[in-house]
Amino acid sequence: MPDAPSGGDGAATASTHVPARVPGAVALVTGGGSGIGAALVSELVARGAAAVVVADLDGAAARTVAEAAAPADASTVVEAVTLDVADGDALRGAVADVEDTFGRLDLVCSNAGLGTGAGVDAPTAVWQRAWDVNLMAHVHAADAALPGMLRRGHGAFLHTCSAAGLLTVAGDAPYAVTKHAAVALAEWLSLTYGDRGIRVTALCPLGVETPMLADDEPLAARFVRGTGRILAPDVVARAALDALEAGEMLALPHPEVAALEQARAADRATWLARLRAAVAALGG
């Protein structure tokens, strides 16, 4: 990771665009047992990370990913841990363990996510679980990792937020709401710490071929599949790390998301009317 920029007029503006470097970095990937998380692990290893810790609620899946990604020459250390990111204390402990083991934590890929397929009538427990996984996990990871990063003057966060965090998604109110909050947190972190060497990238893809889209029955899955191209996780992981290394705030593997966000801002009523028509066509 690069040293934080120093001094001089205009330093604040320049520092927000200083890239993060993956080669030689120590990284933690949550939700690393499948989908985008597993692809991020492989891509981090391919780009020369010094160490990658794969964390997942499914510890066996995390170990499988770690074993598959570990290079034969051991140029990157790849380890696996079982972790429920909704458990703030456990997440903080995982960050501390990485720092104790490797002496630092340069990059947190806060990737674990949860869909519900529910509306506003979902039980409070469903809303709370979505809140804990899709937002508070990012909060706890940042809170735990920031002190060390700030002491060293550099560090990076890659938050998997989904295009639902910039736009919305039909058929899943908790997901849409918590992903919006995740984007807001990424922006706040960049606003608050961008001049102190902290880089933040929010990953906002549309459809990705992951277990979340495996079931075509829920309206949310049909809605996402109807939005356009479904990308492979490895394509999304490459786009995410490209954006992170370029110092971009948003990683948009589907470039059309930028146009959709602009259309939403320009005429929200028309944009929503078009979405309602699309949902009606899906039988939602």
C-alpha cells in the first residue's frame, strides 16, 4: 500500500485519488467461501498479495477456497477462518488476529452479504439480520482496522455494496435499504479518512452469477436477471480490484449502472415508473 501523501496546497484533493496497491498487501476477505468473495481471494493472490485471510460463515467452504488459491511456491500465505460477520465481537477479533499474525492489515474486502426476499412486513429479526450483515459488518470491520491503518498512514476498504445500493431492487426491501446504507458508509469513510491515506471503493455490480441468483423464484432474483448481463464472479473481482488500485470510489463492473444512476437523479419519477413497469412485466 502507498504511503499517505503529505503537505502542500491541494494535498486533500490529490490524496483522494491515490491508488491502493495489492502487491505485498495483507488482506482480509469476508464472505470468501463462494461467489465474489472467492473470486476476490484468487485475484488477490494472482496480483501478489503477501497474505490473504479467507473468512466465511461456512468454515469448510473458506478452507476449500484457501487451499485452491494458495500458490504452490507459497509466495502468498492463504489462511481460512470461520466467521459470522453479524457478530461484531467476532469480527473485531478476526481483524485483531490478522494484525497479530501478520503485523498489519492493509486491505479489508468486506464482502459478506445477505438477501431476504422480504418486504416491509418482514419480521424485525429479518431486518436486523440484514442490517447486521449488510451494514454493521462493514462498520465493525472499519472500526477495528482503522486504528492500525491510520498509525501506518495507509490502508484500504473494498465494500461489496451492489447496484441496489446506488439504485434499488424489487422484491427485497431489507436488501435495498441496507445496501444503500453500505454505500453511504463507504462515502463517509472516504470523506472522513481520505486525506489520511485511507482508500475506499464501493463495489456496485448488477447481476453476478452467485448463489444469491441461483433461485429464479424470488422476485428480486428475476428482477436482477432482467436488468441485463449476468457477470461471472471473476470478472467482477478483477473490476473491483482494478478500481481499488486506480483509486476509484465506485467499482462498476456493469458500466450501465452509471447511466442508470444519472437517469435516476435527473428524473426520479420517470425512472421509478419504468421500474414499476418492468416489475409488472415480471409478474411482480
